[in-house]
Amino acid sequence: MSGPGVPCGADSWCEATVHCDPETLNQPGLIQCLASHKNACWTFRSEALLLWRNAPPSRPLYSTVVPDTDQLGSTALNANDLNSDVLVAPRLSFLRTDCDGRTLEATYLYAGNFYSDRTLPYVSDGYATSPPGIYGNEWGPPDTNLDSATAKLLGQLQSLEFNSRHCIWTDTCQFLIGARWLQWNETLQMSDSFSYTDPTVTGTDFYETQCFNNLWGGQIGLDALLLGRPGTARVEGLVKAGAYYNNAGQNSTFKYVLSDGEPYENNAGASGPAACSFVGEVGLTAVLPICCNWDFRCGYFGLWLTNLAQPTRQLSDQEINQFASVGTLNTAGSAILQGLSLGLEGRW
């Protein structure tokens, strides 16, 4: 997302494109102040973001079993296989520019759900949980081999930011500073099936971890004109970065169902502030004027989040089974969201 465009008859927003009466500006009082800004320009921008998220870091989930042995083979399913499908996310922005070229901005973004789904085909006694297991549960040779497994990863992003923009370097760049809230939630759902003989018993294990991240902080950035000139076809570049407090938490559940018995369920959770999180955003946008007060915008969008609670990071250190319920919180995760932005900008 870049700065507002240029209305008809103006060269740039960094010049006084909205004319104010100097005598009015010098008069005291609220009414005079409001009157002096009655000619401020408003900008509305509506964009659709075609986004996907990167896969979590490597963490083996299920391994193959070497036939006729008690040895584990290669990794059959890894957390880094769970890169998401593409989704469409709306982003809305309002900007107000006064007669001195100062701009106030409010932007809201919602992206949900990022979806990943991987399934291992049925192989009798063909799989095992990869060390160190899942929540302390280790299924594999020589006791309980698994026949199949599935993993689903869901992610959701919300962002609300308020920025103030100030022109620098004549009409080629804006410096922005503001506050931002981001929410990044993820849910990992896994299941595997197994069977015994003598007597014949079948069963299914279920695992679910939900992670919550609420980030509050401030950011600074630059929005620059890279090619072209204001009011014509041009290319704009944006970079923003900030430090954030993350109120993170997680809740995990383990249960199993047997064909000859009652289901069992146990859960554990943990919460607490994470270390200082970093959020960085970049954008590269081509702007094509349609008419006097309308522009078409298309380009690249990228968002990087660090120090997050992520479900695949919670699988190793917890112990949730028939004997214990011990929850922990790991906030060493990160996520990269990127994609294409398409939208319209109107000014009045």
C-alpha cells in the first residue's frame, strides 16, 4: 500500500495541492481551524490480495517403517510440506491529505483461511510417529505401527493500522510513522489410524493445537516514487518495519477412539508474553491512471512475522497422554505471507 495519488491539476501531494486561505489559518478558534481544512482531499483504496503463506520450519511428523523390520525409514510427512493454497484477502484504506501535504491513513486487512492438507495413503503397519513423537506419544515398531495419517494446517491474519505520513525529498518520498495491531492464529489438526490383531481392534488418534498471537506495536516506513512522476503511469515502493509486544497462547488436545472401548481425551495449554516480535512489510506497485481521480493499482505484497507461537513448534516439548498433561509455549516461529495485489484508488 502506497501513498495517495494526485488529483486533477496538481503536480504532487508534497506540494500544497489543497489551497488554504492564509488569513483563515492565522485566526484562532475551532471553527476557523475546521474551515481552513475544509478542502482537504480524501482517498479511498480497495484492494484484493492473492496471498499464500510459506510452510512452517522442518519438523518430521510421520516416518515410514522398513518392511519386515523394526526400523524407521524415510520421513513420510514433514511440517515443511504444509505450504498453503492461494486465498483472496480484502484490504481497505482511507487517507486524508490536508493543504500542507500531511496525510493521515487507516488501513484494515483480513486474510483467512490459509489452508494446507496432506494425507498419507493406507499402508498396513507402514508408518510411525517421527521422534520424539507427538505430545510424548510415540507410535511405531515393535508395538503399534500406523496404517495412515493426515495433517491440516489453518492460518488467519487480521491487521489494523493508523499512520501519519510526511513528505520528504520534494515529491518523491513519504516518511510514515504509526501504530499497528496484528492477529495471527493457526490451528494444526492431525490424525492417524492403527489396528491390532488377536483380538482385532482398530483405532484412531487425534491431535489438535491452536495457537493465538496478538501483536501490538509501532512502525516506521518509507513510501517512495521509484519510476515515473506523480499523476502519470508510475512505480511506487513501500517498506515498513516495527517492534511488537506479542500476547501469545496455545491449547492442545489429544484423544483416541477404539473400536472396542470408550474414547479418551486429554488437553493442556500455556500462555504468556513472547519476546519482542518483528513485523516487516514490503510492496512494489504499478499505478495506471484511469481518469482524473481514479487509478488502477497492481503489484507485489510481502509480510514477515517473527517470534510467533506456531502449532508445529508445540509438538515436541509437551506431554499429553493417559499419564500426564503438561503444556508448554514455544514462540520461536515465523511466517511469511506474499502475493499479488490488485485494486482501485479513488480521490475526492
